[in-house]
Amino acid sequence: MLKVQNDIVLELKNVKTYFYLDEGVLKAVDGVDLKLRKEKVLGIVGESGCGKSVTSQAILRIVPAPGKVTGEILLHKQKGKSNSAPIDLVKLDPFGQEIRSIRGGDIAMIFQEPMKAFSPIHTIGNQIMEALLLHAIDKPKEAREMAIESLKRVGISNPERRIDDYPHQLSGGMRQRAMIAMALSCNPSILIADEPTTALDVTVQAQVVQLILDLKNEFKSAVIYITHDLGIIAEIADEVAVMYLGKIVEYADVDTLFHGALHPYTKALLSSIPTISKTNVSDLTTIKGTVPYPMNLPSGCGFYSRCERVKVGLCDVEAQLQLNELKPGHFVRCPVAEKEYFGEA
């Protein structure tokens, strides 16, 4: 999608994740192209059901059955092998040794629900130590010391005692910090944060977001931050990909997206954000309808039924719906927006 550069650490090319069900083929991710740059934050935003989390699962090859991943997911820089050829994660056995060494070692993930992600029958310390023993060191005593240091780094008080706590003994904020500690314990080059603040209160959300940024800078990691909260994206992201119905509909740097969005869906998302600057009391702007079920869809744009700028003959023609670069670094999948941008509408 963008020109090849030597700062790319992860690249997705026409990635599709389809679930083959008795009722038909569910297209959760339908031809995604993305590039993650070294030490940068790529935000992925969109409504629930647009394919954000499934995209992250495809990267780690943890898509549950009967899901199938196709396309290319290229890991350009593996720790200790920065000059080696990129590894296509799609070609790896999802249960094989090579992908297991990459999960947690090169690519780590902060899950949305730490209570579900952590094993309830093992202590926090055991689970962090397991990651360290798999990817970093082979001495349990040193692994425990490193786990304590990881807990201390993420702001958990009295880590020497907390390391022996079970997940249910920690508050939601502390569990999320422990999840971050485990994810970053092996110093991964890529961190995927899948809505890591959804279940937290506003104060703890701010602390967790700042913690992720601080640790990113400390470990020099690249981050994929998945969320539906545009406020967080405005604060932390360098580049933003807007997803809708399994596709990228707009891609740009964060300033361009927030000040010059072109796709009708992106504009609708931005206009729905509440603000205290409005002097007149009025209802919040909403997007009518819901994201369609991604199965047996008609041809054309997935946003067709909800878009206020829809044009018959453009938006219902599949061939028109390419992700095109309208200006350097700004990609849009909308023929109407494209014609308006070039003054052809």
C-alpha cells in the first residue's frame, strides 16, 4: 500500500480471514493491507464487528476454527536476525515451533479481557515466568527475578508479594498491568494492544495508555493499538487505519485523518465524538443502522445502506471500490470521496 521502506517491521498484504460455516462463508477480514513501522504506533479503529480483533488474531495465527487465513503477513525483522529475509507468518504451522517462538518473543499481545486471557489456576508470576523461560532464559530463579522487575516496571506495588497472587486476587487495573508486564517481559519488537482499556475506568485508562507509551519508548517497540475510542487514537497514534466490514476504508497519518478525513464513514465517526465546545444543546450525531453481518453480502460498498452520500452506479459496483492513494500517504476506499476530492463530482 505504501512504498517499501527499511523501517517496516510488519506488513500485511491482501490478508483475508474467512470462517467457513454451514450457513455460508463469513468474511471477517476481507483483503487488508497494512504496514507497521519501527517504533511507531498504528491505530486501527472501527465499530464492533468490523474485523479489528480478528486481524490481530490472524497476525499471531490464533484464529479459532473454522477460520482460515490467506494472504501474506510478513515479519521483516526478527529479534537477533535483523538482516534476514522476511518471514511469512501465514505459511507457518499455527501449532509449530517457529510461530510459537515468535508469539511472545517477537510479537506480543495485550488482550482485551485479562481475566479471560490469564489462566485462573496459575499465579501471575508463574505465567510471566513461563513466557520468560520459553523465550529469554532457562533458569527459574532468574525468571522469577525478571518477573518481579516486570511487575515493578508497570507500577504494581509490592511486586515481591503480588507475583504469587492469582488473577482473581487483583483489581481490573492491576490485572491489565500484569498482562502488559507479561507481554513486554521478553522485549518484543511488536506489541499488539487489543482494546486494552475497555473494561477500565477513565483514570485507570489514562494510566494504562501512558504506561504502554512509556514502555514502547523504553523497549523501542512498534505498537498496533486496536480501539473504538478515537480520543485515545488522537493521543497516541502516528498512523491510523479505519476498518469497516473487514476492509480498510481509509488510511492516513493521525493529523491528516483528524483534520482532513475523506471517507463518509470516517467523517461520521469523527462527528459522533461529543465535545464541550458546542454552545447549543443538541443530540449527538449518530450513524444510522448497524454493521451488516459479513456473510452473503451484496456487491458494492459495505457502508452503502448507511451512507448519506451514496450514489447508484458508483457505490454498488465492486470494481470501483479500490483503496486508492488520493494524496501522498492518504488512502481512501470510496469512489464518491475520490471524485469529490478531484473536483469531478
